[in-house]
Amino acid sequence: MNLGNPIAVGNTAEIYQYDDKIVKVFKKHLPPSEHLHEAKKQEYASSCGLSVPEIFKVTEIAGRQAIIMEYIKGKTAGDLILENMESAENYLNICVDMQQKIHALPADASVIGSMTAKLHNQIQSVETLNKTQKSFLLKKLGSMIFEPKLCHGDFHPFNLVLCDGKVCVIDWADSSSGDVRADVIRTFLLLSKVSVKLAEMYVHIYCRISGLSRDEVFQWTPIIAAARLSENLSVAENTRLLEIVVQTSGT
């Protein structure tokens, strides 16, 4: 299979378009069953009635894990926002509407994993956090009370494809059973990296529609910012997130 050049490159995989399909080829350093876990999560989302790309095959290509799935034609909400910033609020409303549809669904942690367990492991692995900070953050994580719901885990406008009035959600690798407020804060942190204005607009819309208060949502800030530090991020983003952890946790 001659895939040509990737159309996108992420921390964990390269994305190729091959005819009318998308081929996601995982990087070699990942655990050997990563593609199976991700496919299982995406199929779970599909079984819940959500619009996600159909998976055709879970396989290996040139010795690397790969998933072959449906190519969704259309533009991402992120691209549409960048093309017309005046319409940003409209597209963020579309994003929030879809995110709340996801958050309304129950989630089986035995199938897609526990958000709490994942966050615990991520925080423990961060070398730039000291023992006092980790202890505070893990204690705060353990004190959170919530009703487990389906959370995307990497929800942002570039993971929503709009086409013919439909909204398709892609990239379910980080989905889990967890607290919707944590999912909202992750989205806020991802957006604020690009535009604080867009991030504030997004969280205002989510809180207005959901009935959640800003304080309820933002109590997750130090936990999610700390967990993000375990990812392969730029020096600037690591510095920004560490500052957020310190400011919001007081440690």
C-alpha cells in the first residue's frame, strides 16, 4: 500500500488519505495493542448512535499498527472558524451542542477505560511536578464526585467535521468514562492555547446551555493541566500549563 505523504501528523500517529479512506498509522513507540484499543473506543461511540467514521480494518502496515476507516468529506469546525472569525460563536454553538450529546450518554469504564485512572497515571508520570504538587493533585482528583458519562477526551473544533448538515466527531483515542466537567476544561485549555477569546466564548456557551456554573467546571483546571504535562508538548506549552497548575492549585 503506497500511502504517499501524510495529510496530518500527531503525537501518536500519521494520518493518510488513501482513495476514499483514511489510514491512521501509529508510531512505533506505542504499546502493541494501541490500535485495537482505539478502534474499540470508536466503535463504542458508534454503538451509542454518534456520527463517527466507520472502521473498515484494524491491521498492520510495514510493521506498524494501523486503522483503516471511512473518510468523512467536509470541513472541520476549526477550519470554518479560521476562515470566518465573525461566525466563531455559531460554530462553537455547534461544537457545544455535539459535546453535550456525547456527555448525555452513559459510559462503561470496562469498555473504554476510566478517566480517573488515566489522569492518576498521567499526573504520576510528570517529572516537572514535585511530590507536594502530585500529592495535592491526586488528593483533589480522588475527592471529585460525579456521574460517569462518555467523554471524548480531546474535544476541539478540529475534531468535528461538518458536511451536508451533519456533524461527525473524529479521533476517539482519548475517550473515557468520566466527569463531563473535566472534558470541558480540557477543551478550554486546548482552545486557550490558540485564543483565550475563543476559549472563554466556548466555556460561556457550554455553561449557559448545560446549567453548570463556571466554578464547577474550573475546579478541574489544575488536574487537567497537570495531566496534559505528560503529553509530548512544546516547551512553551509545558511552561504555560505548569504556571496554570501553580496558579490554580496554590502549590
